[in-house]
Amino acid sequence: MSRYFVTTAISYPNGRPHIGHAYEVIATDWLARFARLDGRDTYFMTGTDEHGLKIAQAARKEGVTPQAFVDAMVQHFVAMCDKLNISRDRFIRTTDPDHKQVVQALWKKLEEAGDIYLDRYEGWYSVRDEAYYDEEDLVVAEDGTKLAPTGTEVSWTVEESWFFRLSRFQEPLLKLYADQPEFVQPSNRMNEMRAFVERGLKDLSISRTSFDWGVPVPGSDNHVMYVWLDALTNYLTPSGWPAAGWEAKWPADLHVIGKDVVRFHAIYWPAFLMSAGLPLPGKVFGHGFVLNRGAKMSKSLGNIVEPMGLADSFGVDQLRYYLLRAIQFGQDGEWSHEAIARRINADLANDLGNLAQRTLSMIAKNCNGEVPVDGPALPEDEALVTQVSAMLEEARAAHAAVRPDLALDAIWARVSDVNAYLNEMAPWSLRKTDPARADVVLYHAAECIRRIAILVQPAMPESAARLLDQLSVAETDRDFAAFAKCLKPGTQLPGPQGIFPRWMEPEEDAAQ
RNA sequence: GGCGGGGUAGCUCAGCUGGUUAGAGCACAGGAUUCAUAACCCUGAGGCCGCGGGUUCAAGUCCCGCCCCCGCUACCA
């Protein structure tokens, strides 16, 4: 059985989750659910990156310990996953004990490989911010002192730091990109990474002594590991490496990440793994951002979109569907109230919802509420089934390409086909002239809806399950292996119930 | 500044190595219909294909110049 290990980036919980977090985890959930339904041995991980200066500072501001701070904040991320029906196999936290062990083991391995050495890190440091700043970001005050962008004073500081010999990996990385041009997707990101590496790589400072909220460096107690070495290693943690049997859960097939962290995943992470002699992940996919009416979300603009409330007002599946369908995966996309409302009505209520409703209610009224009798199929019936069947391979191709939007495009094209088929066949008229033929038409429509519902599951698990319930499809016949396993005539159906209600603005609702 | 991508219907986008009247979805208008969630189905309107030159029998598609937008350009993640 082919394995599919997919991850999201781990979120930095210095604030509550916003729609960007929801987007990434929903898209990755789609990938994981799809793989599971396709019979693959799937492992899906998401989680939180809990160390580092910003967490320590945020905790201090609230007067709590960093651990207490993250324990509280992580709740919101877990709650979001629960709310959004995220089928993760593990929610990893970088404060988990097994993670710390793996990171320290990896450190030792890099050290053994001769890729870690002690040196000094120099830069403009702000004691107040506990952070280094680039020369070009500094502003000079009237009295000539240099200030950080935050307005605090900086001074040239030299700090002892461990370094990773990233420079050694320039050629190996370029070879990786040449051998596996799809290692980084979309391709424009690959080009950016290649250009970055071609410019030359400097060694990477991978420890800090200026704060202590992190994983201690083995044998160097005053150092904590620098964020990215700690964070990236989360992907390796569930394998239990270097303990025996780690090969069962490493390497990952796919890291789904935001476009802002592509460099860390496409350059640093493979370099660390190469140094340790470990296999590399199959692919890194950098998705775009969800923009609020075209504007980037930020705390200062006060336009951050919060996912939990959206799931409450529009529905979890509706929110999932919108994010997966309306945004081309890999590009930036737009969020707006109007846009999701349009999608809900056009795609879910009018197209799929209405298709199911009209078909199932005709069956309920005219076929004793049973799957109608199939009969001799006309070319039109066969053409429809052929079209609808092709959808599975189209969806698989979209999954392989990490494009949930394309999979849904393909599925909805079929929804439209089935609606057109019904209009053309007009079973409501046939009922009066040729009832047996009307049954055959309804049978084919219902069968197509079953197939569509099976493929809709990764995007909208709850709604698809309700639809399959209404078709009396057994729980065990809902994976892709059952795709071609047709409805049995005579099966009792529970009777139609609307699955995708139209979206009405609350004030309209109240007025009626 | 350097490197890369892009500017096509109101909106989001397809248009591969140049070749019949430039396409899709949504939104809009009309028609048909009434099985269905005022839905579905059909038809239509809507486009100096960023601007200006050039190559060619023929350019959204190639070449040159210009304008505008976006991404990357290492230690906050």
C-alpha cells in the first residue's frame, strides 16, 4: 500500500489563529482525506512551533511563564482543528518531550558530521527587544544613536553562537533542484530558491545565548537552539528517529507551507537532512495567502479574519469548500463575505444541493423511496456515466499536483452535466408516458450523485456523508475503491433532506 | 538596483511551440420549464487581449521600447 505522509507547517502561537492558519490546515486535510479514501497509508500532522524569543516576550508581557503561555494559546489552535474537522493523526508541539529528544539527536548527528562549529555572531542588537536588526533597518536618532525600527537603542554586539555549515550544501542543493525540478512547487518558488542558492550560501547561526526559551544545545547549556532547526525537525519527530523503525514514518511525501517560509523548507531543511544522511521529503508546496478583500491582513489594520466565527455563521463545510475551490492553490486568494455567499448559493445550493434534492424527491415520490430499477441504458445514459467516471482520474491528477481547486472544478463540471441530463431526459414527463424509462433516468442520476458525493468527501466530509446517507451507501462503500460499485435497485432510501441551504443575509432572514 | 513572473469580458482566470468569428465560471439580460433549495436548462449581451513600434501572408501568441503590478534578494517567524 502506498504511503502518504503530509504535513502543514507548524503555527507560531504568539497570537490566535486567523484564516490563514485555517486555510493551510483545511487544504492539507483535503490532501490527507483524499489519500486515505484512495487507500493509501496516510499520516497527517499539524501542530505548533512554541519556542523562540517572541513567545518568551509575549509570555512576559502577560506575566506568565512561556510554558503556561503556550499551553493556553495552543488550545485555540487545537480547537480550530476540531471545529474545522481536521483529520490530523498527530498535533505536534515543539514542547513535546519526544520532539526535544529528536532535535537534540539531530544536533548531535550534525555535529558528528562536522557541520557544526562554534563561532561568534555579530550584529546590531537591541537589549530591550532582545533581537538583532539589519543595518539597513536601523534609523539614526537626532543625537546620532542608532535605533531599531521599534525605537529602542541598538549596539554592535558579539555573541557566541553555534553555526551550521550551510555553505557546504550549495552544490548538493543545486543538484537536488536539477534532479527533482518539482521538489519545490509552484515552479516560480523553485526558481526563486535556485536563484537564492546560486548567489551563494553563508553558514547559519543555529544557537542563541540571549534568551533561554528553546531546546538546550547538547553539551552547551547556555545555548538554546535557534528556532528553525527546532521547528523544522518536527516533521521527523513522529518517526522516533534515530530509534529503530524510523523509516516507517520518514521521509514525508509533502510539506504544505505558506509562501513566506519556502526558503526554510526548500534550503535549510534539506541541508540539515543531507548533513544527517537522512532521506529528503518528496515535495514542498508553498501556497498563497488569503487576502481580506484584496488587502493583506494585519493586526495594525485590524482586518484579521477569524475562522471560528466564519465556521459558525457560514458552516464548516461551506468555509472549507470556499477556501478550497475559490482560491487557486499556490496563488494568493481573496476572502470576502460576498464571495463566500455567492459560492454557497451558486455551487452548493443551486448546483449540487438542488441536483440531489430534485433527484431524491422524484425517487421518494415515484419509486416507493427505493433506488429505482435500472434498465436498458440509452447512449445518453452511458455517455453521462462515462463522463462522471472520468472525474476520478481528474481528481487524482489534481491531488498529485496539489491542486484541490482543480479537483473541485472537475467535480462541479460533472454536477452540471447531471443537471443538464435531467433537464434533457425530463423524467417528470417520462413518468406519464414511459415510467420504466423514467426509472432508468433517475437511477443514472442517483448513481452519478453517489460518485460525486464520494469525491466531495475530502472537501466537505459532513455534508458528503449526509448525502451518502440519503443514498443508503454503506459506511464501508465510501472510499474510492467503491467508486464503481453501483447503487443496488430496490435499496430503501431514507428520504431527501436539504443539505446545502441557500445563504440568506441575516437581515433578510429576519425580515421574512 | 539585480533576477523572475504578470498586465485578456464587471470579477476570478484559460488561451501550448503564431493560423478559422478570443474562451470558461460567477455576476447581468432574455427565453424555456416547473421534478427541484425563486433553483436547473438554453440563449444573449459584454473584450483598442497595458501602451507604442516592428517581423510575418497571418500576432493576445514572436522581437524592441515604454508604463504599471507582484514575487525573491538569509538569521522576526
